[in-house]
Amino acid sequence: MVGASACVGSRTQESFENEVHARGGGLSQQLVLDGIVAVAEHQHTNPVHLRSITVQPARVAFEAQVPGTTSDLDAYTFGTSGMYGGGGLSGPEPVHTNSTDPPLEGTTFTAHAAGIEHFDTTVDQALDEAKLPGGWASSASISRPVGGGDPQTTVTVTNRRRTVTVTFDADGSVLGATP
Amino acid sequence: MRYLLTRAGIVAAALVALAVAVIIILSVGTVIYPGSLRWTAPVLCPDDQPDAFVVRTTVSDSEGTSTSFSLFCMGARGDFSEAGSWRPLGVLFLYAYGAMLLLLALLFLPSVRGRRKRRRVERGIDPTPRPFAPL
């Protein structure tokens, strides 16, 4: 519906985003799970092997290993809003890799190994840990650390003045916070 | 048969005219009160994102300024999904069309039934049950 009009009962985008921030930022475990299911259905593979997950409000991006290959990755995005990055699954887009990149075997992980089932709890914990008045979780990323090891979740918490990054291990324990 | 076809045609034309009237009323109504899109949230929003917001986006270009409205559904954590504008408009149309049909049925059905009954009585086929025969 387009047209010059009255605005009764509607909000500006800024006011809507303020509401999202007031409720914690809008990062959603369910969105991540739905996105992984969508990628799995597209790839006809289960479980999906991922190199990274990047979560934003209403949008999640994945780098997923191409089934049947040992060094190829595809990028996907999954979202629930056209205004915020697109609805549904987008991709695959080939990811450019270098011969110097470490082998995928040591950098990919499954959703279960990353502890996605307690992602919401991790975000809540990050908000508590950051101790930023009026703060919200603006983004989160999951990947395995350089040199190997279990996947880690990094949550970025921000308010109008500062940003704090809180890192968790796959069990949801805090590894550290970087102001 | 021809009589029935004519009547069916009249009913179909009336239903189409009603649909056009509802579309016109909705077009004006949603421009005056875009918040009405929120009424479709019980149908369009997921159970875990029950709070509805109508978000307006204003775009200015060389042809002028235009404003669009979109329905968003939000959960307790601020997680949200966009229902858009066409789907809410479609649901609003169904609401309004159904309400109009119901209203018309309530207004006209009694008179139609009354007229039919009068005709039957005039033809000597009174359908009113008579539990006791008059003495």
C-alpha cells in the first residue's frame, strides 16, 4: 500500500527499532534453527557443516560446506523480513577461499556442537555480563577459534554510548568480555 | 430454469459489486487509519510473536514522497517477522467482506423469508405446522 497518507496507528522505523532494542535486540534462536533447517533442505544433507553463523535481528547468515566437497563453501542467508535483509532463504552464493585457508575439516561444526539449543540463554547472559544500561544484543557470531577447538559464540551488546563483546564456549560458559 | 439463471446472475453481480465497494472502503480506510492492519495480527502473526506493529517507511525521490506501511509481528525478546502489507490487506478484505455479507443477510433474510411465506400462503401451501386440527 503506497501513498501519501495519515500515519494514525503506525510507527516510524526508528521507533520500531527502539522497541526491538528495549526487548533485548531481537536475536532469535528459533530463527537460527529455522535457517539451518532451510539450508539442510536445500543441500539435502543433515547435519549441515557450517564454518560460521552470523545472527542479526530477523536475519541469519551461514557459511556452509558444500556436500561432497572438502574445501568448498556456500553462503546462505535466511530472514523473516524483506525490510531487514530479505524473507526466506537466499543463496547459495559461492564463498571465495584461498589455498592458505586452513582445511574445512578443522573449521566447520554442526549446530548441535555449537550449542544452538541454548542460544537464547547465551544472549540473555551476554546482556547481563555486558552491564550496559539500556543495552541490547545487536549481533552474534558462531565459529571455531583459529587453531581449532570447540565452536565459540560471540555476542555484541551495545547501547547508545558503548559496545561490549562477550564470548561463550559451546556449553554457554562465559570465556571473556571485551569492552 | 431461465428464471433461476437470471436470479443467480443478479446474486453474482451483487456479490461482485459488494467486493468492489469493500475494496474502495478499505483503500480509503487504511489510508486514513493504517493502524487497522494490526487487526489482522491474530491471523497472520505466529503464536510466539503476537505483538503487532505497523511500520511506515517514507521514501522521497524525484517523483515526490511516498509512504508505505508494513505489518510486523514481534515476540517478547524483540524477535520479529514481517507480514508485509498485501497479506494484511487481503485478510482485512476478507474480514470486511464477511461482515458485509453477514449484515446484508441479517437485514434481508427476514424480509425474503416473509415474502416467500406470503406467496405460499397465497398459493394455499402454508408451511406453518398445525399440531392440532381446529375443531
